[in-house]
Amino acid sequence: MNAGKKMLIGLHLGNGYGSQPGAWRMPGVDSKSYTSFDARVKQAQAAERGKLQFIFLPDGPGAIMADIETESPGFNLDVMLTLAAVARETEYIGLVATGSTTFNEPFNLARQSKALDIMSHGRAGWNAITSSGEDVAANYGKRIPSGEERYGRAHEVVQIIQALWGSWGKDAWVHDKETGQFAHKDQIIPINLQGKFVGSRGPLYIPPSEQGQPIIFHAGGSPNAYELAGRFANAVIGAAFTIEDARAQRNAFREAAKRFGREPDEIKYIPGLMTTIEKDRRTALDRRIQLTEHLFPQRVAYLQQMLGIPLDIKRLDEPLSKVQLDAARPSRYDPRSPHALQIAKQGWSLRDILAHGVIDYHPVIVGPGIEAADHMQAWFEAGAADGFWISPDVNSDGIDAFVDEVVPILQERRLFHQDYEGKTLREHLGVPDQYGIDPRVEELKYKTN
Amino acid sequence: MNAGKKMLIGLHLGNGYGSQPGAWRMPGVDSKSYTSFDARVKQAQAAERGKLQFIFLPDGPGAIMADIETESPGFNLDVMLTLAAVARETEYIGLVATGSTTFNEPFNLARQSKALDIMSHGRAGWNAITSSGEDVAANYGKRIPSGEERYGRAHEVVQIIQALWGSWGKDAWVHDKETGQFAHKDQIIPINLQGKFVGSRGPLYIPPSEQGQPIIFHAGGSPNAYELAGRFANAVIGAAFTIEDARAQRNAFREAAKRFGREPDEIKYIPGLMTTIEKDRRTALDRRIQLTEHLFPQRVAYLQQMLGIPLDIKRLDEPLSKVQLDAARPSRYDPRSPHALQIAKQGWSLRDILAHGVIDYHPVIVGPGIEAADHMQAWFEAGAADGFWISPDVNSDGIDAFVDEVVPILQERRLFHQDYEGKTLREHLGVPDQYGIDPRVEELKYKTN
């Protein structure tokens, strides 16, 4: 399966430090990276050196976190300004920003993402999400709408944005000094779309980019997400802890695409992978301990629930006893539990069990590069993933570690490309260029003006 | 008057070509500048070489213009992305983006403008305007609200944005690796503001910049504009054709500031000036002719109304006759009319009268640098302006012409600074740094949550 196919790899670029709590305090890390656009640019350049297809910026914007006394917020100051800086100082890597369909005007979002597409010469993607947190809504002085309303609006916003992106035809912009023709007016078309929630007349001011227009990503795993992505997305930012779950999600997105008359391969399913890459497992575990040990008291408490047995925070140095291991039952409420028990049975100390990242947001590799490569190959070949978005523990050296220790192995195994196939995100993802207005938006009511 | 004071100068940075129709077709101009961020960066760098205090980006976003067949749209693809590129590749010049309070969520606008302030190390300004065109509203699927509603919302949006900007106290961000303290949580304060039109809980994620937070500009000349600017603005992007009108506007803004308990000098009134700078008047006129001659038929028709006499498009080479000049009466409906008649009476041909820019959006200098310097000195010393925003005819060489031919004269006359006084926009404008939440926002109803 996947014979000859190559996997895609994206880099998660968040708060500038990395995905692990404590990353901002690590040796060699500039503790001011949170406000440093230089740091983001350098990190994106490291990913580009590794030929990664895209960087991916999640976004809230929810409440400031409760642990702000000791931890950085998780997001970028602003995703579009971050990608603008990166666009100017990289040449190949794709630039995918998250933007909520719930609390943005489609015209504003369409304009800024298309401008980024121009600025980056065809490397922009938009991760279209709905906002579901009351803390996000509160920042807009509102309450969160129902799921039906949020996804109803999302379907309208995506169609309006795609139409605005396509409101200049492929050859609309002439800029011919000899003839004095700036543009073909008849190829710059108002979209006149009006849905139940949002509308726009358009057109945008912006001609096509080198890839026509940006690509749509989606993140989520609900039936609503399958439907939105099935209609519009070319890639899904996924989250799954097991091959089985990932494969089920991937198939659900592929089936959804088919329901909307698309080829299943038009949606790439890309789950997350968190990495702590060092020369050996021991060194990697020690690095994770340095990063997260301050959280171990609360994590021991949670691990008790995952394994269904009492654990003693004072015995961090000791492996679990035979009695404990025999009594342990993986919690059915947390899909990470079987893996946690498996690690425990390998005889690691309680501290090292936690250092394996058994409680984290995505599968975690703590070890040499080959372990990450093996994980990725297994998932890829099992039809559980078209690629991965990588979330290094500490960006300042964790991106380089992935690029230097994992990428070459994947390339050697012919699982990852040797170089960029082109210069646009559509080329990187094998998605055809898109120009003009998708005829399928005709289902949206047209205004009579 | 103004003894020892220096004038401020800003550069209008619009579509990348310059302010004159036809600029995109001029020799030496890259006809693709409309989508070129390189071009904008180069132009901003030219202004920085001239020690200009800021660049100013107007914005709509209204309908695509009717003359798109032959002319570029007037605006930037996106003002924030343009300024992001400029921020990364300049060091001193202030960055002022227009953003509408009518069709933006305050949280989004606050976040992006504050992120720009961080990115530029304290050089951001926000030109807070209301949108009044139905063509703008249509891009949002809406109708334009009444003036009362628009300005009511604007007052709320500005207060919420200022509060969000100030939601991290001056010393809130600690980032101390030794102690492990990232921030002082008690100095990061939700704003909990809710007005009649908009609200936000906050806080933002963003610590203070080198100037604390961005500066507020306003553009407009109505009683509503005086009130909004009088409360909040540190600078006004003005439009006036005569010293008398400019002085009256400037005084109105200063009086408005006083009504809100501020010092009049806290508002800088900055009218526009359009420039075609060449070594002599004749060369400059020929340049304007090259730029705008294709519009002369419609301009002759309009000039007839301004002067109240019939004019013959076939006699472009001839001065107005004595009979015509004796019969001419400046229209009271167009404040540019007396100046147009004055130029006509100097004996210029009809073509040259038009080439003087007697029909344009702001006063126009067509001639050697000293004429621009004289104009600026006269207005400045008459209390009609605290500075000027310059709108060159063609950016690719018009900015350099201003910098090389006008700035040195103003410096020699001690009317313009020799160098930047500091590195932030507040330093450039003599506005104190601002931290925390302005106590005056307490008038907005606080939410009970």
C-alpha cells in the first residue's frame, strides 16, 4: 500500500519555544522568543532545510492560560503576521494559518489569506476551523453558537472565501504598459453571495497567485468536521493516538470526500507527532524530565486514573511493582492508557514512564531518530496517515534534530521526498492549481443586486 | 509661532505605483508593483532614508474601481501584511495602517495591531476610521449603519482596543529562566468591557512593546471626527486645500482635545500634499502631462464648472483668453477653484493648468523641491499644519525626489529634524509611552462576569 507514494511532513509552529511546558526555560533557548519574529523565521528556515512541506500555526484565541505565571501562552501573537515574516525569508515551505469561521468576517479572512498567498508566491493554506470555546466567544463579547449554527456558518464562510479568492480570473491581470491595459474588467467578477449567516459582494482586489489561490485545511474529528473537510479541504490536521484510530479517521475523511463527488486522495490526513530526538533513549528521557518534571505530581495523579491503580509520587525512581502491573487496567476513557501500560511493563521507573510522554496531546517519540522514522513508516504503510505534523519539544534545537536525525532515514527508505517538487503549496501537496469561482457555490443564494 | 518646533512628515503608501493615474505605466516602473511586497519595502526604505516619521496606508475596502481596465486599485492588497514586510526590513520609520471600526471585531484588530507593534519594536499606529460607503458594507453582506451608530460603535471599539493593548501591565512579562517566572499573572488583566455594540473579555496574549502600545490616528473632518479624534487620537490624517481651511480644521481638533481634558498639542494635524518634483517647473509639468493626459478630456469638462466658463478641449496648447479670464468665477462648491483660476491667470496653457494638478485630492506641488518646501513652511508657520503626509506621483522615483530635493531644504531651514530622535513612533511624534488600561474606559459598562 502507498507504493511509490511519499509522506508529507509539516511543522507545528506555536509560541516560539516548542510544544513542551518548560521549553522557554531550557538552556540555549532565548526566553524572549515568545515575541521574537526572528525566532519564528529561523525555525521555519530550519524546517525548510529539511524539505518539510509546510508549517502549521494553530490558533485560539481563547483565555490566557491559568499557568501564565510559569508557562508561555501556546499560540502565536498573530498567525498572519508571523507567516508574513516567514514568507519574506523562506522560499519553498508552505504556510498554513488557522483562522476561525466563527468570529471572522469572510471578506477580511479572504483578503488577508490571499494577500499572504501573493506575498509567498503561492504557498498559503488556510486551516478553516470553527471556534467552540466560550472563552474564545468571550473575547468577542459573545456566546458560542450551537454546533449547527457554527458549521452552517462555516460552510457559507468557506464558499464565500473561495469565491472571493477566485474573483479574478486566471488571466484577468494584464499590467501591459505598452497597451495601457491594467486588467480585463470582465474577468473580475463580483461574487454576490448571500447565505443565512454571512454574505459578500466582492470582488477582492487581488489577482491569482502562482498557485491560483490558497489551499483549505481543516482540523477536527466530528461528523461535522468530516462533512466540512469532505466538501472543501485538501488536508486535515488530525489527532489520533493509535494506528487504528488514525486509520478510521482517515477513512472517514476519504469517505466524506467521495460523498461530495471528490477523489478520496484529494484529502490528505495528517495526524500529529511530538518529538524529543536525542542520540539514545536515555538522553531523550532525561531531556523530557528536565522539561516536564515540575508537572509530575499532577501527572502521577492522572496516570493513576489511566492505569486504575494507586501510584506513589515519592517512588518516582522505582518501576511499578508486579502487584501494581498485574492490577493495572487501561482506562477506556483515555485512548493513551494501553500505551502507558505497555511502557510501564517494560520496567521503566515511574519518572521514566512519564518522561515517555504517555500523557500528552499526540503520540510522542522520546529517543533516537530511527524511532520516529519507524513510527511514521508504520502509520504511513498501514494507511493511517498521508503524513505527519511534527511538534518538537523545544524548537531551538528540536527542529534541527528532526531534520538531521529523522528526515535522512525517511529519505533513505524512500518514504519522504529528496527535495521540493515545486515552489507552491499545491505542488507540495499534489493539489491542482485553482482559478476562478467554483461552480458548486451556486447553491448559495445569489443576491439580486 | 512654532518656534523651535519641527514638522512631521509621513509618506502615503498605497497601491505600490504612486498616487497619479498612469503611474503604473511610467518608464522605470515595474508594472507588477501592485502585488510586489519588495516594491513596498523599497519605498518605505527610501522614506526612512529621508528620516520621515511614518508611512501611512489608507484602506477601503470598497468596490473595485470602474477604471480597472486602465488603472490599478488604490489600496494595498492588505495593509497589515504590507506593514509586516516593511517592519522586518526597516528600523525606524513608523507604520500606520488604516483599519475600520465598522467591519472589524475589536479583538482581531487589537491583536493584529499590537502584534505589529511588537514586530516593529514599537513603531505601530492605527488609523481608526469608520466606513461610510455602501460599497464597503456590501463586501460584508451588510448595509452601512447610520452615522450615529457608526460613531457610537467606533467610540466603543477604540476603548476596547486600547484596553486590550494595555491588558498586560508594563512589567507583567518577566521571562526569567532562573526563577522560572514567565509572567506576573496579577498584571495581566481581563478587560471585561461590554458596550452597546461590541464587547470583549480579554486579556490579549501580548506584552507591551518598546512604546507600550500603538498610537491612534484618525482621518476625517466632520464634528463626529473631531469628537473621536479629540478623545483618542494623537494624530489626524487631514485633507485641506487652503491654509485657512487647514488652520480651521487644526483648531477644531485642538479644541476637541481640550474638551476631553487633553492638551491641544496632543493632537498633530497632518494634511496631505501631492508632489511631482523635478529640476524645474517645465520638466515637472511635462511629467504630470505624461501621467495624466489621458484624463484631460474629462478634466477640461470639470474645470469648466470650477471656473464657470466654457473651455475647448481642442485648445489645450493655448492659455485662456482675456475674455475667458474676465468671465471666470471660482465655484463656491469646490475649494480648489480659486487656486485653479490663479494658475490660469499666470498665463499657462490649458494643458499646463491641468498639469498643475488643480483638480486633485490634495494640494499639488509640480516643480522643483524648493516649491514644496515653501508650501510646507508657509502652512506650518501659519499654524495650519503640524506636518504633512506626502503622496508622490510615482513612488519608484518620486519618494527619492522628495527625500533628495525637499527634505534637505527643510532641514537647512530647521523645519525638519536631522535624524530620528528615537526608535518608536511615540518618540517620533513626541507622544509619551502608554502602559496599562486607561482609567477613562470605566465609563463603558463592565460585565458582571
